Amino acid sequence: MKRTYCIRNSTQLALALGLAFGVSGAAQAAPPLKVGFITDLSGVYSALDGPGGLAAIKMAIADFGGSVLGRKVEVMSFDHQNKADLAAGKAKEYFSQDGVDMLIAGTNSGTALAEAPVAAQFKKPLFVVGAGASTIVGKNCTPYTVQYAYNTTALARGAATPLVKQGGNTWFFVTADYAFGKALEADAAKVVEAAGGKVLGQVLVPLGASDFSSYLLQAQASKAKVLGLANAGGDSDNAIKQANQFGVTKTMKLAGLLLSTQDVHAVGLKAAQGLSYATPWVWTRTPQARAFAERFYKQMHVMPSYIQAADYSAMLTYLKAVKAAGSTDGTKVMAEMRKVKVDDMFMQGGTMRPDGLMIHDMYLVDVKTPAESKQDWDYEKIVQTIPGNDAFGPASAYGCPLDK
């Protein structure tokens, strides 16, 4: 005889369905927390961030335990090719279609500036790590933007002031022709003039240029004492190499306004020796920094740039803020970020201002001579520690409405 069963109420129906499919709603896995990483993965800035930055982010996620609030942490990456429209489009796609909870903006200020209003529209945190234009936390600030590692103001104040005091009171700038280069030059020029120096000229150079000869000859013809390189990555490397080749370094002091250990490695210690620049991180400065750098080296076979080190730190800081907030809600996470004090392998006593700028110490370094270097990648010697408030300057100078 065939039996039939009557389900009398909604509770019985739910139980029946759960038994039928072998799963209940309570047993379903929580959705992953998704992180989007938008940077230069293949171009002129890829050595500063790129695949190494992605590796550092994954290291941080693993070190945190791989999950937060019961949610596995996943990272998605995209090569913006140094194009602002591609960066903005991918940011919108990440938020609207892929369920991304936060973005890490890598190198290129133009792309970071394009991503910021998109993140603000979706009320999602944007950690700007590799991009340095001070306008990111100035007139273009948003409640959801964090400028984490450095900016053009700190680089300029850290490098230009000491050089002027040492007698380098006339400058000529070779400047990358986009938002970052122009911001870096403008900030450095202000510092030079405030210290009593003069800017004798500048020349704009297309991003990714390979031949700097005509630009360097213009700089040399100016008779300026200091050649300020308002560029970064492969652009800086090419400019330094060619300045040595053409004898520019015999009459002008080179000031790299955004350089890292990787740039010194790329051009060679002999060509880079004597360069001065400001940096937020030196891999030999603390045992924690050295330990991270050595772990990174084993995986990537190069020492990390300070941008890649900051990628690691930013990822950890975000995950800690999520845990403290008990939520991935962007507004709640940003509220926690304004309470946090960051003490890790990248910075000590770091605090975030209302405009989103992370304040921490910077370091003025000189590139060692080959005789001073004790091992491979031992290139930088710290000559001055610059307190964070001195390096980044007052909030009133930035013009962000959030600071009023």
C-alpha cells in the first residue's frame, strides 16, 4: 500500500527541505571577504609594486589566519596599465558585480584619484598604498580613502630641505608628465623656496620614456646645483643611469624624490652611490622589518620595496579594523581606522588623520658606497629620522573639508 505524508506547517516544510538537500541554512558557509588590488602589474612601476605587492598582500592574509569574522579572505588583482579609466571601471565592477569589500590602490596617482570617488560612492574603504599625490587626501579626499605609506609632501619635505641647507640652493626638475610627477615637483618646489632656494626650471617627460638625453642636457644647461627627479620606477632608473653616462652627475647633485632599494639595485650601487632620498621604510632598520624582508626575498628573490612592505602592513591593518568593528561595513571599518595606532614591521605609532592620511615617521637616507655595503641589497644608511608631523605637515595645508 502506498503511503503519503502530509506536511502541516512551514516549520515542517523547512525541516523537510533541509533533510532533502542535506544542508540547513545555518550550515551554509559565510561568503568570503573580498579584497581588490588594482595596480601596475606589467609596466614601468611593476617592480615597485606589481606581483610583489600581490605576494605581500597574500602573506598578510595568511599571517592573519586566512579569515576574519568567520569569512575566508580572498584577493582579486587587476593590471590598470597606468590608465585611469581602466582603474575606475574595474573598481566599479569589483564593487557592483564581484562583491569586493575593500580596495588597495597600487602605483600611479592618476588611477588612485579615479578610484577614490567610486569607492566613496559604494561606501567601501580604499587604501592608497603606492600612489603619492598629496591631493588624494587634500582637495580630493573622501571619508573612505586612506593614504597609507607616503605622499609627495613627505617625500619633498624629507629630501629637499636637507639638500638646500647643505648648499643645494638651485634646482631643476625632470618631471613625469601626469598627476604624481606634477604634485611631487610642486611640493618639492615649495620646500626649496621656503628654505631659501630657487627653482631654475623644469621639463615634463612622458611616462615610460626611455631616452632622457635631451631632458638631462636642458637640466645641465640651467647651471642648477641639484637635479630633482620628480618621477619613479623605471623612469627614475633610466634618468639616473643616463645622468651618469652623460656626465651630468659631475656638475649636479641628483635628488631622487621617490626612490627605493629596488631602484638602487636596478641602476647599480656604483651609479647610485651618494644619492639622497626620503623613504617611509628601510628593510634593515628593525628586526621585524628584516624578518619580513627575508621572508619576502625567499618567495620573490628580490628584497621588497617600501610600497610592497606597506601593502603587507595595510592588509593587516584593515583586517584588524574589520575584527574590531565586528563588520565589513565600510563606514564602521573607517570609524575603527580613525581609532587605530599601527605598530608593526612597517611603522610605529602610526595614526590616521580625519582626512585619511596615515601619519608616521619618514627617514632621510643616503645610498652607500660599494665599500660601505656589507651584503647584497645593503644599500641605504639612515642619516635622519623625520617625525611624522614634520614630514607630512599640518592638515591645514592640504585643504581637505574633512579636517574642518
